[in-house]
Amino acid sequence: MRTGARHVISTRARSAAMLACAALLGATAGCAAVPGPHTAATTTAAARDDAARSSGAGVGGRAGARAAAATACNPAASSLAPPGGPPQVTSGSFMAKILARGYLIAGVDQNTYHFGYLNPIDGQIEGFDIDMIRAVEKAIFGTTDNAHVHFRAISDLQRIPDVENGSVDIVAHTMTITCDRLKKVDFSSVYFNAHQRVLVLKNSAATGLASLAGRKVCATAGSDSATKIASYPVSPKPILAPVVFWTDCLVLLQQGQVAAISTDDTILQGFVAQDPFTKVVGPPLTNEPYGLAIARQHPDFVRFVNAVLAAERADGAWGASYARWVGTPVPAPPQAQYAR
């Protein structure tokens, strides 16, 4: 592992193809604060957020267009607009507290190849989601260094509770923005669009979820993929086989204990890259707009992160990350939409 960061790792038994994703990473060790280069006066947007918090409207009772967007169930247009210009660490902001602490705490996956996974060569967490966290880290601290970000590996079920209780500052975990989740946490603007599909072994005759009636289909507990499987309108319904981590699904499929895995195509393509005896089948079942989850107590941080993502889209960094982790051709990044 790179000097300057310690990782607490406990390994779990997995198939040989999944060794890169087999460890459960704990929080890294504490580090000294390092001054950042982006401190500036409080912006108008941040001032609005401070006023909203003081009046009691900033956390649970935020009104206006933001509430209307959630009520209308438009997850892609639920986030807060950045103040304009490059992201800035404003005085008194949550970003300033992170800067003073010396590190960002990010809840991530380490089991999703190409999006958030543990590289067995250097012991680092990497992938497309991790690149988004690195961009936020750089905007706060002026550099990317393991001393300035603590990755906390969490399951799907832990994502919302860990944001709500402050165990993490931000979550990057192939996490779909949904109306139900917006009642509990805030999200950044959409940074990736995925679609739920189905993974089977290459010798399977299944053509999609509709052809798996009465058969076991694996998904992680707490994922919207699991909800889709359990409610799919066929008779008999597919039998949901819930697990903690997506890699557990792959092991069950390889062992013949489930007939299929159904989740986002981003996750499934990572499995295909690791196990050539699998294939993705069927049409897209859902749209899955990914966002970075943040506690509702920190609207200033939501705006800041959206400014980071806007810069990533504009300067080509988003496209470079897509090409590296997902492949080519590179599409246009999702267009940011905001509630206010």
C-alpha cells in the first residue's frame, strides 16, 4: 500500500475471479490537516443555505422548488444548483470543516469492478465512482492524496444510514437517485446513467427477467434492483435471493444456486469482464441515475459537489474517466438539472 495511508482489511472467501474485490476495507488512519488553496468568502448560495438552516427550513422542512421536485418525483432534477464559477471552500461551510479535519470521509463500494473495487496490486480503491470522490478531494485540498480521503467500504444497506448519522461525508456507490431516498438524504446532480438488466451464465436460455418466473434471481438487500425483482409483473414472480455484496451474487451464480443476477448494467459488465462464462441479456428494465449522496444538513456541500461535477463535465475529466473505466465510445455526460 502507498505510504501515508493505512487500511484495515478483513478478507472474505470468494471465487478466484473476484479476488480483486474480496476484502472488506475499514476506515483509514487519521491525518494532519493541510491548508487548501481554495478558501474564499461565503457565496450568495451558501448564505441562502445558512439562512434556511437558521429558519428551520434547511434540513427537514426545505420548501419551494426543491420540495416540489421531490413531490413530482423527478430524481434527475432534485439537486441544488452550484453558485457559479469554480468550487470554493467558503468560510464557515461544511467544506471548511472537512478541510480543518484534514480528510474527507467517503462511503464507497470495493466490490464493483470498474466503479469501486480494491486493486490487489497496490491495495487501493479505484474506479469511476472513486474518480468522482478524488475530484471532490482535490477541490477541497488542492491535491489528491490518500492522506486527504478516508474510504469506508460499506454495503448497499449501509449507504443511507451512514450518511444520516454522519459516519461518512459523502457516498459514491453506484447509488441511484430515487424519490424514496430523497426523503432521507440529498444527492448531487446526476453523474452517470445506468440501466437495470440481467446476467446469466452463457449456456442459459434466459432472455431477461420475464423469462425467469419462479426462479431465483440475486440482488443485494437494500438495492432498488431487489425491489424491481420482487415486484416484477410475471406469474409466478422471480424469487429474490438477497445478499450483502454483489460479489456474493456472482459466487451464487457460478455455483448454480441462482439462475441470474439482476442489477445495473455497470455492475453486470464488471462481472462479464471478470467471468467470461457469463453474459448480459434482455432489454433495459429501468433508468438508474447515479448521484453522490450527502446529508440533508449540508446543502452548501451539495452545491459545492455540483460545482465539482460541473467542472468535471466541462474540462473533459468526466470523459477521460469514462473511457478508462467504462470504455469507448464516450457519450456526453448527463446534463445537470437542478431544483433551484
